[in-house]
Amino acid sequence: FGFELSLLLARREDEHEVPVWAFALLQNLERYVFGTGNRFDLGHKMGLHGAMGPGRDTRLSAILFAADPELGGIAWGTDGT
């Protein structure tokens, strides 16, 4: 499908572990794309239909796909690689 998913997360100074919910979210998005054939693009949004993970107290209910200002774009060669 030619995409790479990443998350840019804010964290507190006392947080040292990568949150497990982030991996679960990316895996669910990957399963969705490979299972349905639907692709995501910049500006697409998707409802989460549930909690971000066990014990997560959040009002977050959807995600938006945007360009990562730190990563930039991917320069594809003429052969697609």
C-alpha cells in the first residue's frame, strides 16, 4: 500500500515508557487498510469507536491524518522505490 504510519506524542517528564495504546492503534489501522483495501490520505479522519486503551481516561474520539512536520515526505524513485 506504500505508506508508513507514525505518531507524534506529547509526554510528561516523568513518563519513560512508550504507551502500549499507541502500538495497538497503529496495528488496528494497519488491519483496517489490509482488510478493507481502503487507504488513508492527508486530511482523512476516522472515529475510534472506543477507548484508546485500558485505564485511559480521555475524551479523544477520533484521529486525523496529517503530514508530520519533523519527518517530511518520502521521495519515491521512478521505479516506485
